[in-house]
Amino acid sequence: MFGHRWRLSKTARDERALRFVDGNAKELLVEMVTDLAGRIHKWIAVASKVAEMEEDGRKRAMADCWLCWQACNILADTGEATVLSSGKNPYIVPT
């Protein structure tokens, strides 16, 4: 499951990099911030429901896993948006 989610995240990041190269930095930043706000709101809603769960089984473990994965994605995308908002290229691969 980790590999699948990682590939999905990488695909989304690669698509944003192509849009950045095409010169759509401002539009890209607005969309990223809007998307991040929605994802943070959804994460908070799910986290509050998980906190109320009385079950400690598989469903709880899967919900905790989903929350962790989403938090990692939100953190990575927030960093990307921060660099983008400063006018720099967040898609440069360090050599």
C-alpha cells in the first residue's frame, strides 16, 4: 500500500512540476493552497471521528494509517507551496 500511495503522490507532484515549467506558478499556488485547506479540514474531521472510535481493531489501525499518510502528504505539499510562494522552484532535484 505504501508503494501505491507514494506513486500517486509522485505523479501529482510531477504534474505540478510540469505546470510550473509551463509558467503557471501563481495559478498553481492558488490551487495548492485551496486544496491544502480542504485536505486539512478533512483531516481534522476524520481525526476527531477516529478519536471517538471505541474500536481498537483493524478499522482503527487503517484509519490511523490513513491519517498518518495524509499528514505526511500535507506536510510535503505545504513545504512545496511555501517554496513556490517565495518565488523559487520547488521542483529542482538536488544533485
